[in-house]
Amino acid sequence: MRRVSPRTAGLLLIVAALLFAGPELYDVLGGWIAPGIDFLPLRNAATGLLDGTSVFADPTFVYPPTAAVALLPTAFGSLSAAFAGWVVAGAVALLLAALLIARAAPRPHRLAIFALTAMGLLGGVIAARSLFLGNLSEFLVPIAVGVLLAFHRGRWVLGCALLAASLLIKPLLAPLLFVPILHRRWSALLRTMLPAGALLVLSVLLVPGGLDFPKVLRYVVTGTNLHGTNAINNLSLRGWAEGQGASHTAAVAASAAVVAAVLWRIRRGGGNRLSPVWLGNVLLLMTFLAGGISEVHFLLSAYAGIMLFVVVHRLPARIWVRFLPGLLLLAVPGPYLPLLLGRHSDGQTWLVAAELLLLAALLATPVGGVRATPLLRRAVPVPA
């Protein structure tokens, strides 16, 4: 029997990731003529800020007014060129997230972990359905990884500072606030969230149209426009029920059951004794499932967070395999999913199922006293 070294296996996985991710990026960038529907309001807010008109003139701009300031570079150049640059920058951000996760792995396995993470973030079904939209959620993925890594390493001020910066752009990672709260890191929270809150208030007062932000925030909390015929794109349990014509009462009950299960597990684990990475992932997935809104690009952060959890805790094979079904549903290229799920499967159902599988695996996984073992064998036997 010959053995393939982890380095060689990692290189092979990177080649596979490129084979799948390349066509997805080409599909988005090849024509340069169809800017994503989520990019247009970002650019409109930036141009509105430059023109002195309300940043919320486009009703689909649903971010804090501080985001309009950060998005100013999108206002320059032609629309197609700005969108192309945005997509490339988003791909770089996803690669950065994969690199951060890989660097947390044992040195022999870093290439393989980088390839597996990049495959899910750039070549999988969630990437294919996110990149063409031009949403800014892609830029929050490395921030989510950085926040959880900082918390894991006891660098609470750094983690809270990164989290505060992300909230000024988009409140997607807001559930992570409960990680330092449960760990009673009040000083880190006060030193970072108070300045961020002051900046937000200042932007509400000074940015054109900023006073409309409270109304926009209520609109987001109630699920934006992902209702009715558009509910099929809402990956929360209530969105799934509406999109599939299922009982709303049953969906609300399922959401309540998810919240209850998470709260019970956190209380049983002892709050401040729980792994910050485990806790952050649980809180994100709970919010995506039980909240009013969850979109496909949210799941990029979920995929990266789970990969980070598996890596930093060096989970034994008998435990980390629990995460494979959920990760597979997010990382497999879209055209291959019908082979796994059947021709009549729908995207909303399999993505909600992925969220449920990942949350169930987290709740079933011990987060203390797990013996540290290599993620992969040092060498993989192959036939001679």
C-alpha cells in the first residue's frame, strides 16, 4: 500500500475546489451585464450619500446608515465594473475566511482544511446562490471567523471590536453578542459597543435619510419582503412553512422548540463554561431557524463557523462525522444535489434541513473534555 501525504491530499482537494468554484465565478463575471439584485441598493445608497439624498430612497437598502459610508467605493465607475469588483472582493473575503480556519488546524492538515472550506464557500450550492446576488454577507464571513477565533483565544476586546464593526455594516452577526454576555465579559463589551453605538447614533443624525433607520430595522425584523410568493427564499422555519404551504402554527411551535432546546442545552452546559465557538454557532443557527428571516448567503457564515468548530476542537472522527450531512448539503455543487436528494427536491427544503442537521449535531456534541486528536489521518492509504 502506498500512502498519500496530507500535503498531496490537500493539493488534490484544492484542484477539485477550483474545478467547481471556477465555473461558478465565471457564470457571475463572464458577461459583466447583470449586476446582482442585492448589489443595486448598496450602490444606490452610496450614490445617494454622495448626492446628498436619502440613503434609504431605495426601499431595498435595509442596512444601518453607517453601511452607506463604508459602501462609498461602490459608487465609482460603471455599474458593471463596480459589480465585477464587488464579486471579486467577496471571493477574496471568502478565501480569507478559509485561510483563517486552515491556520487554526494542525500544520500537516492545513492545505486539506483550506481546500474543504474553500470548496464550501466558493464551489458549493450556497456559494452558487449567493455570489450572483452581490450581497455583502460574504464580507462578514471572515469577520465571523475572526470574532469566534478571538473569543476562543481569550482575546475578548478584539473579538468584540470586530463584532461591533460588523454590526455597523449589517446586524447579521448580532447573536454573537450573547457569547461575551454569557461569559460575563462586560468590560470588553462596554469598551467596544459603546463607541459603536455612538457612531450609529451619529450616522442616524448626520447621514441623509438616517432618521428612517428605525423603520427600516422594524421591516428587517419582521422578515422584509420574504413573504407570500417570495417566502420560498426564506430559510427560517416560518419561511419554510409559508413557502411550502405548511401550517404556520406548526412552524411557530417548531421555532419555539428550537429555542427551548438551545436554551436547555446552554443552561445544562453552564453558560460561561461553554466553548465560545460552539456557543456562537449554536446562537447563529438558532436565530436563522427560529427568527423571521434567513437567506442563503447567511449560510456562508454558518458553514465557516462549523468548519472552525471542528478544527479548533480537534474533534475525534466519531464526533465530527455528525456534521458531514449538514455540511454536505451546503458544500456540494448544485447540479449534484438532485443525485443525492432526488429530482423533485427543492432548494428551500434541503437548505433548511442543512441548518437543522448542523444545529442538532452541535447540540449533541460535547463541548468540554473532548480528547484532542488529528482531524485527518497523517497519511491516507490508497491502492498500490
